[in-house]
Amino acid sequence: MFITESRILRILLPITFSILLVPFLLILPKTCVALVSSEILVIANRNFPQSGELAHYYMKKRGIPDQNLILVSTTKDERCSREEYDGEIALPIRTYLAKLDAKGTHIRCLLTIHGVPLTVYEPQLRDEEVKELENLKDLARKLEFQLKGGGNKFEEFLNDLRSEYDETQKAISALSKADQMAAVDSELALVQKTDYPLAGWIPSPFFWGFQGKKIKNMPESALLVSRLDGPTVKIVKRVIDDSLLAEKKGLKGKAYFDARWPDPGKSDLKGYAFYDVSLHKAAAIVRASKLMETVLDEKESLFQPGECDDAALYCGWYSLGKYIDAFKWVPGSVGFHIASQECQTLRQPGSTVWCKMMLEKGIAATVGPVGEPYVEAFPVPEVFFGLLLEGKATLAECFALSSPFLSWRMVLIGDPLYNPLRAAHLKKPRISSTPK
């Protein structure tokens, strides 16, 4: 999850949050709360035989009206081109949403089903663009060589070299269009809009950290998006059934948080340090709720095989693309691993990315990126798990309120209506200040 200086200058929004000073529920009515079945549009792929079957299975279980289903005709692959996304996925969905709206059906959430592509890959370059990109890379190498051999050159000359090098790197990034690769689901959050930039991310109007602030390029509205997907049809059905069972009986088990460093006791943090401290805060919130036993590891080493029995909640980092089989997941479990490409595939045999493996091993809901998202794009752990413990917001709402960006690379996998602690019927945990 590394980031170049030029990319920071181009797209990075500063994300520095202090500890929560108000209850989460105070922000819910202004953004999203109480998602219901009739507000979900289910999206299946006509060209993927099991996709429609799973859509009907879920809709029957949740009582979603028949009209709240659209079958798109697109590639069966996990990746699609921008042209395929625009013409075969986004356009028919946008058109259907308009028809439903005209009938008085208000859709707030989109649910993609196993068989709908996972990733929109970056545009292919034309021959002239490839040649221009090669020339820019060659220039960048020459400038880098001159900078490294600066020696006794005048500082003014070196400054000019650095400036030229930075501008060249920016041009390379823009021309390569690599930052136009995104998760299909993240793009679908803005499917009703056609005029937003594709390069980089778009700030989310749902995100807790942006509430009450003027954020450049932030749209006034968006849709919630979730996905029911996994390596097999059997696993997807198990996710649906486990979620309903846990919702009925209440999620029971242990919460595991895998930080890398001790809590420094500071709140004005950024990047890795911010997310590591947020893991500490999430653990403190769960512990204070007294809803389940909480285990916090603050060593650099990760949980090892066999260490995490009865896992109901989990968040940790950083094992890139290599799932560690430390967990025995309880039915309805929720968790995610903070690493760069943990949802780049959900079907590829032999892949050990965390999202795929956690679903295979028994988790019911998880989050991950289809490509390098940079750490700032992950849901903020203390917000995500704090909302989940409140038992008021659904899974899709917890994800939206805790995730900063849209038109980017993060994916939520799970039943959007899932509320694992609704049945707890315990006193609401006090999460309006730092638990001690």
C-alpha cells in the first residue's frame, strides 16, 4: 500500500480524524438508516447461469419484490472493460432505476450477485499513447539518473530537475490511465451520474468523516452497494443462510483485532498509524459493549493458525494475498483484512487472497479491494464496528458510513440488510467517547 509523492499531490484527500465525540446515531438520519427490502435493486448476469438462481434465492428469503430485479447481459469474467461496464451494466441499470422511480419505487441500495463482474479494468492504450508513454518513461529515467548524480550542481538546477521529474511522473500516471481501474460496485454507487471524473477516487457523501465539511468533487447523493458473491454457488447460499440465522439468534463469539504496534495515545495521526490506532479503538468499543470477549494483539506478528476460535468479528493487517488460517469462523461472522489486493478475485482456483479464503472458511461478510486502494480507502475500523455493535444500521450502511471513497476499488461482500446484533436486545453500548 505504497503511494508516490506525485499521486499524493494529485488525488489524496487528507484524512485525519480525532476520536468520536458524538454518538454514531446522531449522524445516521442525515445520511442513511433503516434500509428495507423494497429499497434494494438486485443485479444478476443473464450470461452466468447461476446468477439469476442466486438472485431469486436471496429475494425470496428477504421478501424483495419481483420488480426489484434486473438481469444484465455482460461478460462472465470477473473483469470487464470500461466499454462493457458503461454499455452492458451501467446503462441498463440507470434506465431501469428511472423506470422504477417513475412508478414510485425508491431504490437506495444496489446488490450485485455472483456472476456480475468484479472489476472494471483500466482503458487500453492506443498505439500512439503507448509510444508517448515509453518516451515519458525514458525521460523519467534520464532525469532520475541526473538527480542521483547531483554532485556539485547548483541547487537551483537540481530544483528544476526535481520539478521536471515530478511533472513527468504525473504525465506518466495520467497517460497510463492506471488510476481508472475500479471495482464495479464502487462505480455503481454513482451509476445515476455520468459526468464524474474516472481518474482516482470520488469522496463519498455517506462518509462520517466528511459530514458537515465542504469537500471538493463530492456528489450530493449516491447509492449504497453490496455484493453476494464467492467461489461457489454453495458458498453464496451459505452466506445468505448464515446471515439470516445469526440475525435471528444474535451473533455470538469473540472479537479479534490484530494491530501491529502499541497504542501511542495520540489522536492526530495519518495513514498507517491512524488505521492501527483505529484498530485499538475498535477493540476498546467492542470490549466496552460487553457483547463479546475481545482479543487485541498489538505485536507486529499476525494471529497464527489455530489461535482464533469462535471468531465473530475480525480486523487486522498486513499479510498481502496470503490468508492465514488462524480463525474458526462462527455462522454470521464479519471481518476484513487491511491489505492491498484481497478482493482481486473471488473465483480463481488456488488464490489465497483474504476475501476469497475467508468466504471459503465460513465468514458471512467481508470487505476488500480489487487492486491497490491505498490505506486511506479502507473503512475506518472504529466507525464500521462501532456502528455494527449499535444494532441500528444494516451492513450496507455500516460500510457506507465508514468508507471515504466511491468510484474506487473497495468491495463489500455480504447481505446488505444484515444486522447481526439487532437481536442482542442489550443496553446500547456507550461509544460516544474513548472507552477506557
